[in-house]
Amino acid sequence: MKLETSRLILRTPKLSDSISLAKNGNKKDMYYYTWYISYPFTTPKAKKIIIWLLKESKKKERGVVPFSIIPKANMEAVGIIDLYDIEKEDKKAKIGFWIGEEYRGKGFTSEAVKEVLQLAFKKLKLNKVSAEALKDNTASNHLLKKLGFRKVGIMEKEKIIHGKPLDCFLWEVNK
């Protein structure tokens, strides 16, 4: 699947993305905020994640629709955005995203989230998309609020990172 915005191409991840994804995801804070990216984030680890995402995308129940985030200016995969835990019967899903440090604060993530929400509501006919973000993830919490998500709760001790239980905000946006 492929989506396009004025500055981005969002397409199904390819194994060939693993080098650029590893380069852009190889930061200590990436593990802290994304949970599934370990540090150091190497090309073989990126390949494993891509293989896992592609396998999950074929599932009928609670599937995943993953995209590599590719700025048209350099045509390099700089992050991942996905709809996951898609529940067709209840018409809902979760959204997750990350982008390399060099590409933060430039509106790329916002642009990608808006486009994937369009897919969720118009093509997949979902009624609700939710997101989780650590309470101290200021950037993601700000972005979700800016894009119309409502903070609906706090999930206490939701993630254990470096042996420490951490709280997350739960966000939702409806069709």
C-alpha cells in the first residue's frame, strides 16, 4: 500500500529500508519512547522488525497496516507509522509512529499521521483510532492533541522500561 502527501511517500516497508531505518532509529531515546526498538538499533534488528511488520500485516484478526515514512527530498526511510490492533468488527485501531531525530520538528510526523488517519476513517471505515504515549513524551502528546485526539485516561504502570514502571496517556480520535 502507498500513500502520498506533498512532502512524503508512505509505503509498505521493504527489507531495503533496514539500513536507513537503523541509521534513523539508532538513538537511546528511541527505545525509551517506542518500546520495540532496542539500542543499539542495527540493520539486522531493523530487518527483523520489517519482517515482523510484514507478517503481522497479513493477519486477518487484529492486523497491522505499516508504512515507512519517506521524505520525497531524499527518498530514504526515516521512520515508521502504522495502524495496529485493527478490529474490523468494532471499527477501531491504534496508531503508532516514530521518526528519526534529524526529521523531528519539521511537520513530517504530523503530515504522516493526518494521512494515515484519512486512510483509517475513509478507506478502512473505522470509527475510532487510539494512541498511547508515555506521560513524559511531550512531543507525541502535543502532536496528538494538536491533531484532534482527546486524552481519555492515564494507564498507570503501562510500560516497564529499564526496570521502571511508567504511566502512559491514552488518546482517542473519532471519525
